Amino acid sequence: MGHPVGKVAALAGVTVRTLHHYDEIGLLRPSGRTPSGYRSYDDEDLDRLQRILFYRELGFPLETIATLVDDPGIDADAHLKRQRELLVTRMGELGRMVAAVDRVMEARAMGNALTPEEKFAVFGGFTEPDGYAEEAAQRWGNTPEWQGAAAPSKEDLAAGEAVRQDWVGRLNAVLDAGGAPDGAEAMDLAEEHRAMLGRVMGECSYETQARIGELYVTEPVQLGFLVREDEQRPGAGAFVRDAIRANAARRG
């Protein structure tokens, strides 16, 4: 007995368009058609869809899922065993994340300073490259901005991250819309960027900002402190650098 595409979509919690897409790329081809020509799925198709959705929920790309579900050396029971192992691993990872958040909340309630692990949680998985602090001190240590900067509190760090995320969202909106680095929106973002640096450095001159902007292109790791790798659009570093230059020229 076949199941029509609409019913399968409702059962699986996906859209009909998703099932059409899976058919088009060969990931899940229905075994039959209704007299009216609509897709019809049998029980084996549903089992395959279940495996696909399990792997998709675990974060696998569709190309990898296709390879996994088409592996002739793995039967249905082996798929279930593998998926269970992956889910148990994921549960452990999520449990550790919950525990980390609990520790941050407790530390905040007690007024304790952030540990390195808590800082890691605040910044959403971003880790400072090895040796970066020493390199930064060597590069910027003699500047008045560095010497005048005060260590931020945990509240400052959390507030700064919220500001950063908002700024990156607006930067990406300009990039996605095809904006120019010398456009008003981009230059305004550059001025906000200078203010963001100023909150960390005490004060940030246009010259210092320009030097930092150049590093976003020549040393991509520097860009990661402003725009996380998973947030970056192609050419983001050069765009920010050019917007900084244009804003400095606008400000005279």
C-alpha cells in the first residue's frame, strides 16, 4: 500500500517540496505513482526517509547522507546502531554544554571572575589562537590605546558580544544587498567599529583602526575576532578594510 506525498510530508514533519527535492537529487525516489501521477511511497521508502532525517538532524550534509544510506555493507539494523551511537555522543556534548552554562550562571550570581572556560562559553565557541595574546602585546603594547586599556568585566564581555553580533548582522545585510564599502551604511558601520574598538582600547584613532583593518585582509585570523568564521561572507575582510578607509577619508 502506497502513501501519498502529502501524507508522508505530514508524518515526517517536512515539506512536500523537500520530498520533491530528495527525489530530484536521487536521495529518496518514491517506489510508485498514484493513478493521477503523484508520488507514492511504500514502507521501505519510509524507512529510508527515516534514516535520511536521522542523519540530517545530526548535521550531516545531503551528499554524505546519500553515501551512508546507499552503503551496501550497512543494513537497517547497522544504521540504527550507528545513529544511536551518534545520538549518545551528541547527548554527551549537549550535557557538557548545559553544565558549562550552569557554571557561568553560578559564577555570575556569585560575582566571580570568568574562567577561561566561561569566556569560551560567552563567545559561542570561538577560541583565541595559541600565542595570540603574546603577539598582540608585542604588536600593540607600546601604543597609548593598549597602555590605557582596562581589563573588561564579565558584564562588559557579554555586552560587547551582543554588540558584536548585532554589528555583524548589519554588516552581512549590507554585503548581501551588494552594498559598496564607500556607501553611507558601510561607512557608518566602520565608525561603529571604531567605537567598538574604543570600548576595549580606551580610544582608537583612525590610524590605528586602519592598521587593524589591514590585518583583516593580511591575517584572516584577526578578522575572526570581529566576524566569526561561520558568519563571514566572501570578501568580508577587504570590505571592512575599505569601509574603514572610506570612513576615515569622509571624516577628514
